[in-house]
Amino acid sequence: MPSPTLGRMNEQAVVSRLAEAARGASRVVALTPRGRKDKALLSMADALVAATDEIVAANAEDVERGRAEGLRANLLDRLTLDADRVAAAADGLRQVAGLADPVGEVVRGSTTPTGLQVRQVRVPMGVVGMIYEARPNVTVDAAGLALKSGNAVILRGGSAAERTNAVLVQVMRDALEAEGLPADAVQLLEGDREVVKALMRARGEVDLLIPRGGAGLIQTVVTESTVPTIETGVGNCHVYVDAAADLEMAEAIVVNAKTHRTSVCNAAETLLVHRSVAAAALPRLLTALAARGVTIHGDPEIESVAQAADATFEPAIEDDWADEYLSLDLAVRVVADLDGALDHIRRYSSGHTDAIVTGDRAAARRFVDEVDAAAVMVNASTRFTDGGELGFGAEIGISTQKLHARGPMALQELTSTKWVIEGDGQVRD
């Protein structure tokens, strides 16, 4: 039986081999013209659609295994692919193909007093690692965005999607090869948790690591990785119904933000209502939410309204205000005023997306200025914090950090820059 040390060495060697192959592929795709990259993306999309039956069959095996192992309903939803979701993933690749190529974009430029021509230019990161949970759509999104931005990608999906990811990656690799591009631009890292740790220790071999999933996964990668990491965050998203809110609009936004799809990070988890409109707003909002099966977690003053609305009610505990439920549960609180809403959000928000519903422009401006989140919505559902909805095509994740990238991460966020300085013989005095 191999020693634990030998096992770790073998796992590091596996990652090193993948990273070396990815590095070679990244040098090719970094210099590939936009037309060839776009053609490859379209071929990948067509190949996914053509392989729909194979993909859905592999996914059914993963879903059945996940159900037997007690995978939570929200994770089963994220794991599941059907023909429509495969088609949507393929459409995401087509959208990426239609976007401008970030590689070579001049961010800024100038001429110095000495006559030097100075340009800051976007360049690929190189080798990007992705660690994520049971979300096979991320496999496709990450591969497409990496290719378009001139990078190679090493994908480590959760074991729950093992069969699905294997088929998806093979289909995309075959499409790349058919277009004359290196298949190793898209790679799948398989193995146990030790191989994931090896990926996190591959500093110098992997240029950037992006975790996407629950709080535990993200914190593990952020705290243990030696590879530079972009932190994607959990979504404890708030909707605040202000004193000047249109209640019909508020109802539509709250219901959509909470119930449109509960298993995603941009779903609303907390509803705050200004006290001056609570008597009119809460019965309407809670009735609409109850009709869609939402359980209300609230202070005692919410209970009687919830009961009248035939809503399931649970007394809120402290953890409820910070929870990312990812289910048909919503924390509800009446706040004294806008200041009360801002104080609550400062204390409990995860910095993902927070929304205000109001007809008062001054209140909207204060909310936008004072809420410290990656995305702030005014009179719109939190569900719009999404690369596709914002016109970026697919997204590789939503960053809640403040360094380099914040909010939905797409093509530009997968590039770095370099300075190009051209002269005609200048020397420094």
C-alpha cells in the first residue's frame, strides 16, 4: 500500500501533468485569432446539442445517485440537465462567440514627454482552475469563457456530477480538435479530495483559481490555496420595500426574486419592509409568497400577518438573517425606515446583491451609495445579477470580493494586462 506521502506526490504529479499540458494549450489559444475561437465555440455548441441524449443519460445517472445519497433538493436542481438546459448551455457558448474579444484591447494609452508610446493591453491569464460543486452548466460556461479569453482551463466539478462532466468535457474537447485547436485547452481533473488540494497548491503551474459553490467550499479554497484566488460568494440577497414603493411592483419583484429559482445565489433570502407601508404591503406580499409555498421566518409582529395569509411561519432566530436558504424560505422583517434597512443590510448581507423598491429618487440614491454589494438593484429583481442577463454571455461566477473582479465575471475578468512601451532609442537620464 503506498505511503500517504507517496500518494500526495502522485496527486501533485497528476495536477502538474495536467497543468503542463494546459500551459502548452494556453500558448496556442492566446495567439488564436478571434474568428477561429468563435468558430470553435460555435462548433462546441453544435456538438453539445448533437450529444444531448448522451449528456442527459449521463446526467440521469448522476441525479439518481445523488437522490439515493440524499442530496438536497436545491443541489439536485442545480445538478439536473434536460434537453432545454443543454440547449441553453449551447446558446451561452453562441452568445460568447458573438461578444468582442478582450485579448489585445487597449485599456489606456499615452505618450510620455520623452516620446515613448505607452499602452496597457489585455492579455490572457494563462491557466485557470475551476473548483465547483454539482453544477454541470459551469463546465460549459467556464470552458467557453476560457477559450474566448485565450486561456486554458482545468475543471474540477463535484463528484455528484462526475458522469455528466466527463461527457460534457469529452464532447467539447472533440469539437476543439475538429477545429484544429488543442483539446488540452479544456481539461477535467478527476480524483478525490487530495487531488483538489494538489490543485490548490499548484502555484506557478496554475495562474488563477476560482471556486464556485457553497460557503464551505469557497472558504476552504480561499484559505488553503497558494494559487491566486478570486472569491465568489454566497448570496444572502435582500429586497427592501421602501415607504415610496409601488406595491404592485414590489409584489412582482419580491415573488420573482424569491421563487423564480430558489437554488441560485441571486435569489432573495430576506425581505425588509418600511414600517409606514407594512400594514398595506405585508398582507399582499405574504399572501403572494404563501401561494407559492414560501415559509416565512420573521419577528413576532410578522406572525399574525403570515397566519392571515395562510403562510407557514417560523419565529426567526439570529442565524435566519444571515442564512442563504436556497429553498422556499424567506426571512422577513419590518424596519423603522431606510436607515434601519441599511443597518440591517450592513450587518447581514453577504455583499452579493441587494435591491430597493421605491419611487423616491433620493432614497434610491442613498441605497445605491451606501449598500456595499457587488450588485445593487433599484426597482428590479435580484435575479438579474447574472452574466447572461447583463449581456456578458455566460459567466464564470459572481465575485463578492473587491480585488480585480467584482460581480458577474465574464471575459474581461479572465484577462490580466501588460504594458507595452515603444520608443525610438530613448534612454533614461
